[in-house]
Amino acid sequence: MALVGIGLSHDEIARRLVVSPLTAKTHVSRTMVKLGARDRAQHVVLAYESGLVPPGWPG
């Protein structure tokens, strides 16, 4: 969620976590469902509101 919060794509998340892009996409999708986020933009907002990604955090 934090990596989505800083604006990384599925490919970028996959490289950081050393997993396949499909695995990264699956994990992002599942967190979106669990949080009730309709899209990545809302997912980012939830990451900031929860305090998981503080404003100005470089990632």
C-alpha cells in the first residue's frame, strides 16, 4: 500500500519487492478490495489518510 501511495506502477513495485509484475498487481488489487478503494487514486488517498505514507515521504 505504501508503494502505491508514493505512485509506483505495478512494474516498479515488482522490482522493489523482487516479485513478478503479476504478483504485484494481484497484491495491489487485493488490498484495494479489502480497503474498499474504487481505483488507485482512492488507494493513494487511503495510504495518506492512514498515516502509512506521510506527506513528503520520498519512498
